[in-house]
Amino acid sequence: MKVIKDSVHDHIQVNGVARDLIDTPALQRLRRISQLGTVSLVYPSANHTRFEHSLGVYHLACNALEGLAVEGQRAERVQAAALLHDVGHGPFSHNLEELTYRRTGRYHDDVHDLLADGEVGSVLRDHDLEPGTIADLVAGEGRFGQIVSGELDVDRMDYLVRDAHHTGVPYGTIDHGRLVRELTFVDGELVLGEGNVQSAESLLVARALMNPTVYSHSVARIGKAMLRRAAERLLESTDIDADRLQRMDDSDVIASLRATEATAEFSRRLDHRDLYKRAVWAEMDDVPGGIIEADHRTIREFERDIATTADVDPDCVILDVPSRPSMTESTSRVVVNGEVRRLEQQSPLVGALRAAQYSQWRLGVYTPPEFLESVGRAAVSVLGLDIDGALVTEVRDGLDATLDQFME
């Protein structure tokens, strides 16, 4: 047995297959993958990694399995999946995932190839565990896959508490101990037992509050968009392909961006926190529906049109269009009066939080500060935005631009 001191869960006991997996290269690589990517540009202490998060998920999975009275090899399968659930993450976690997915067709939870080969596969087989079965659990398949990846998964329970702890915000606080203890199966579905509507609501509220203040903070979004553009240029101008990029760590990417002429300026800006600013920050009602649903190629065409209209270099325009708001946690199942109900059927909070998500949604157009006015005007014209509430003046000290002047 190995005991590891954790900043969130105190002491974590690592036994069996997990003990043998922990020092494999695939797990150790996660020490060099930041949990929150560019969020550290906003919260300087948000430098925790996917490695410690994976340990936390393993710890909560062990507690959940104990509460469910699951033992033996079945428990070891879930424990292995919990510890390995993030080995498919690329550098900077989710920040570059859409970029690599467009070229590989693979998200981070598709780990069948990763688990089948190398030391991880050998360790699993030494414990009579089939790598393909573990990969299926990572993807949330089957009865016990819900513990690792589902509406009530231990992954979510750990990252909310851990991210709140390391950013210092008070919004991710949940009673993860109670949530784990109250998990049960009804007709093969993972649910929270009787009397836990408020516990399920706390998970929902925590996620709803963490999103605008941490995960989708405007500065973190700008940093993510710049990093994504730089990585795209890296793929276009070097022999690095998406498969290789997906297996790199944060330091590999930073070094490659610094060393490549086509990405050096983006690298310098990210290194110095000399970020682009918001030329447009538009609410959903200001944005035509076709733009919200546009694919990557169409977004890039919009960016080129905006740059041409504003007479700036195309690299000086980044259009950031989030997907429509979703709330996975609202489909969590809770036992109420002996009947299994979805949280959205039981809790009036769901409707209010969905409305809040809608009101918080923003389309962003980012550019260097010196081009704010020209790019802002061009973006409003090219995208056909409803100008009321869509424009933002965000300039460096010493500039006197105001929203009124911008509108003249």
C-alpha cells in the first residue's frame, strides 16, 4: 500500500492495480498537464495538474465502491478506470481538444489504444484486467462506467472541489463525502438515494457558478483562443501532426511554440500575458443563429472577412463562439418518495440556472488593443450583430476611447 498526501482529500491510500499503475509513464505524464489550462492567467494559484486530480478521482471511486459493496476484480476494474480516466488528455487539458479532435476524430476519453500497449497494458494484464474493458469504463459504458463518467460521476465531484480550492473561489464547495456515500443503483442506473435532492442541487449550483467565474472567465477564454490559434499554426507550419500534439505535455507545446517562427509572436504574448482584448462581447440574442452553429471552417472565413474589412493581419482577429449552454447535471437521478426522478423534474432551481447560463453566454471577438475600434466595427458589420450591448471598449492605459466615441 502507498499513502499519498493530497491537498483536498488529505491522505489517499493507493492499493493493488492502482499502486502499480501510478508510476507508469502515461500516469506520470499527467504531472505535466495543467488541470485548468489558461485559467492560471486569471487565478495564479491554479497550477494543479491532471495527475493529482486523477488521484482524487481514484480516491472517491474507492469510497463509492465501498458504499456500493463492490469488491474484488470488479472493484479493481473501476479503480483502474478512475485512475486512468485522464491519460488521453492533450496538453493544457481541454484547451486544445477540439483542435486535435478535428484531425484525429478522438476525444480524451477514447483511450483504447493507449491502454492496450506499453506499460499500462502490461500492468493491467498482470492483474488479469482486460485493457479494452477498462477503456470502456473510462468512456462511461456499462453499469459501473457511470461512476467514472456520467451525471453523478466522481470525476465531477473531485474537479469542482479541487478547482475551487486552487483558484481560491468559494463556489465549487459541495459535500462530496455525502454524495459518494448516497450513490446507489436502481434498475442499473446510478442514482442518489432518498432525501438527497439538495445534495444533487449543490452539484448543479456549484458547476453553474464555477463556469462564469473560473472555466469561462473572459481572460481565460482569450488565452485559450490565442493558444488554440498558435497550436493550429504549429500544425500547419511544422512536421508536428495532431496525433503527436495530443501526446505532448504543456512544456513540449510551449517549447515548440517558442521555437517556431510562425508561432513565436503568439508564444511571446502568452508568456508575457500580453493578451488580445475584447473588441466585441455579444449576448446570445445579439448573434444570428447561423453563427452560433457555424463549423470551424466557417468561423475562420468570418475571421478573414473581419480582418479584411478592418484592414489588419488575419492573425489579429480571433472569433470565439461558445457552444450553446448545456447542463448535464440536470439529468442526475434522485430517489423521491420511492420513485427515481430526474433532477430537472424535481428541482425548480434547474430552470433558473438554465436562464442564468443563457444570460451569461457571450460571443467574443479578440484583437490586439491598437485595433479594437476597427476590428469591433468590422465584426459587427460582417457578423450582422445587433449592435446594442454587443460592443466593448477595453483599451490600454493612456487611450481615451469610450463606448460613445466607438459608436459615432
